[in-house]
Amino acid sequence: WGQTGHRVTGHIAQNHLTGKAKRALNDLLDGHSLAFVSTYADEIKADRAYSKFSAWHYVNYPLGTRYEDSEKSEYGDIITAIESCIDMVGNKNNNREDRVFYLKMLIHLIGDLHQPMHASRAEDKGGNDIQVQWFGEGSNLHRVWDKNLIESYGMTYTELGTELDQVSRRERKKIQEGTIYDWVNESHVLCGELYDSAKVGDKLGYQYAYKYNEMLFSQLQKGGLRLAKVLNDLFA
Ligand code: ADE
Ligand code: ZN
Ligand code: ZN
């Protein structure tokens, strides 16, 4: 996701933390909100010292297959990255600076895990090579899902987050079920549908935004609620 998508995820998660997780996060993040630190992993991309983390934001494997059965990248992927982050943050013997770094990475990556084009296929770099128009401006299928769709609502991340936070306890529990493998495969299936939603050169706008509004909101909501689950378990 772009900035707004990550902040929405953080904003939703913030409202579903246990007392223990809140205290641990408050300490490690120096009082900053999940929304505030959620974009850190993108901010460091400009610094070449962090180039080894660039493959951590996504995973590509053939459509119609499961992550567990796929060939793994030697550079790592979003799933191996999330596992490393959980290990690093969970080990209190690690120094504080490292734990904070991997915690901020984790908060970002659970968001990206729910952007369907981040659980994608290699041929077109997760839709980056599929050029389309968005309200008459050049874009691509990946970018449409990272930010064009979200920005078309003209809502702030707090407005969107508050909107998507309205969920019953039963619904929340259901969304929080499963493992990161289930979650990445779920995104991967949606990604497959999205490859049928747009072809190179398509002119996308209101109709596209309307058609995929539900999928977009549901993925943002899942990202937020599941981020809370991961953090609650980590600091239990
Ligand atoms: N580069 C290659 N594949 C990608 C993907 N799925 N998402 C973002 N960047 C990528
Ligand atoms: Zn990212
Ligand atoms: Zn992206």
C-alpha cells in the first residue's frame, strides 16, 4: 500500500490491542502510534544501506498454487520477512534498537500482505508492468491498488480507519483466524481475480472504483484486525 493504506491498517489495529500489547508498543515505539510508524519500511527504501530489505514487501508465485508449495526466493519474501520480524521482536535478548527496527518492519509488512498485488506473480512484477490509465493519468495495476483506489475516496486515514473499524466481536474473531500462510494465499487468490479486471491500456475510473470498493475496504480491515492479532500474540 501507499501511505494512506498503511496508516489505515495501523489506525484500525490500534483499537484492538490488549493492555499488555499497548504497554509494550508504547515503550518500544516511544509513544508513537502504529499509524505513524507504519510507513517507516518505505521511507528507508531511499537509503541504499537498506536495499536488502526491498524484496521483503511482497511475494510472487504462480497463480493457482499455494505459497507453501512454491519455490522460495533467495532474497526472502514477505512471509519469511514477517517470520524473521516476529523472531527478532519476540527475543528480549536482542538489543532494543534491533527490536524496534523489526517491529516497525512487521507493522508495515502485515499491511502489505493484504494488498492483493503484493501476493502476486513475477511475470509483470505484481502488476507494475501493466500500464493503465487512472482518471486519464498514467498508472499501472499495482499502483491502482497501492494508492489510486484509496485516494479516490478523498478521505483521511483516520476517517477511513474509523469507518472500517465498525465490526462485531464475532466478525473480528473470524477475520483474525488462520495463519500468515492462509492470509497470503487469500490475497493471492484475489490478485488472480484482479488480473482479469484490467488489461494494458484500459481506462479505469469511477466504474472500477465502485466495483472493487468492497474488496479494497475488506482487505484494509483484515490487515488492521490481523495486525492487532499478531501484536497481541507477540506481546502476550
Ligand atoms: N517487484 C516484483 N514483484 C513485485 C510485487 N509483487 N510487488 C511489488 N514489487 C514487486
Ligand atoms: Zn511496502
Ligand atoms: Zn506496492
